[in-house]
Amino acid sequence: MTHVAHSPSVTLPRTNRLSIFGWFAFLFLIACQGIAIAISPPDRDMGDLQKIMYVHVPAAWMTMLAPLTVLVFALRYLWKRREEDDLLAAAAAEVAVAFAGLTLVLGMLWARPTWGVWWTWDARLTSTLVLFLILAGYLALRALVDDREQRAQWSAAVGVLGAINVPIVYMSVRWWRTIHQIQSSPSTVDHAYVIGLRLNAFAFLFVMIYLIRARYEASLIERAAEHESEAIALGRGRGTAHE
Amino acid sequence: MNSNWMFVGAAFTVTWAVIVGYLIHVRRTLARARTSLDLATRAGAR
């Protein structure tokens, strides 16, 4: 590991290869999906369509967990003004967009054969779409603002806004009349599917943690390269002034 | 294969496509950033 040019407390990863934790997360996900499909009987009403639960529900949970991760690091950035917290929040936001998009697509694949439509403006679907758009807005904002401090402050505000939407998404199935079923939990899911769901929830969690960490490491190296280039440019500028 | 399995297969395929696709994106970003850092470090050493 080497130190980031601007921050002696932060270290850069030396290798581009998948870490041991990365391998573990992906192999664990493969194993959990295999186990869940193998042990769960077809549902009385939905038949084998029920198996979409093992990807849709964990993806939906990560869609809610990742913005809460953004919230934690955004608030920590606003409090301590550490650039690393801003980068962690941004990494979590990017992963959150991926999971939110995945959740929406998986929901559509489940809705078509069960509800007869790909999409309906139901409270749960609409609030999830709003969350996806807020998170996409967060990334667009970061791409548009050049000033680092301003970008970090504004994106932290959008990150907080996105996180505020999470309880709305979660409670939408209870607060409004909705076609979507109530929250999936061991108390609302049939006993036969609980183990598969739990295993896949943990597998998705490990994959999400790995992806956030990998993205954060890439950001650290990007930032170190920027600092190095700026330092060279400043050094040259001073050199020219002396001449 | 009945139509239910078609949707189940599509769901698992999309899941892996998103996860692996995002992983490739991150690794490319990492490789690009590392190249930029190497170039900048070499330029600074000169």
C-alpha cells in the first residue's frame, strides 16, 4: 500500500485484482442463489416465479441501505470536512444507483407475469423510481460541479434528500393503497423461503460492501493523480515566475 | 421451459449483468486512475 499524496492517513491499494473479500462475496452469492433455488418449492400461486424474490428483495434492501450509507458519510463530511468521507458517500451513491435500477428492472420482470403489466404508478414503484432519480441526480451534480468543496457540500445535501426518501419507500406499502405486497420479512414470507431469502440478503450485502470499497479505492487513486498533477502544475508555475 | 422460468432466468441474468457490469466499470476506472497517477508521478520526478 502507498500513501495518498494529500493525506498521509489514507493508503492506496497496490493491485487491481479482486481482493479475497471480493472473491468471497461473489462465490457466496453464487452459492446462496444455487441453494435458494434448489431448496425452495414452487409457490402455490406464483409457481417458480417466486424465485425472483431471491434477487428482487435483496436488491431492494440494498437500494435502501446504500442511500443510508450515503447519509452517514455525507453527514460526516459536513461535520468533519474530510475529503475521504465525500468520496465514500459518492461511492455508495454510485452503487445505490446500480441497485435501484436493478430493483426496478427486476420488479418489472416480476410484475409482468403476476400483475399483467410491466409498470404501474403504484406508491412503492413510484417512490423507488423517485429514489433512483435523486441518486442519479446526485451523480449528475458531481459530474457538473468542478469546485471540490462546493461539489462535496451540494452532493451531501442531495445525499441527505435521497436518504429522507428511504423511509417513504419502505412505508409506502402501508401508507398508501398499493398493488405491491407489504414488506418482505421472516414474519410475512412463507417459512420455506426464509432461509433462501436471508442467505441472499447477506450475499447481496457483502457484494454491495465490496463494490463500495472498490469504487472508493478507485476514487482515492483518481484523487491522488489529480493532486500530483496539480502539484506539478503549481511547481512549474512558480518556476516560471522565478524565471 | 415454461414462461415462468423465462422470467426467472431473465431476472438472474439481469442481476449478474448489473453486478459484473458495474465491477468492470470500477476496474476500468481503477486502471485509468492508476495510469494517470503513474504518469503524473513520473512527470513530477523529472
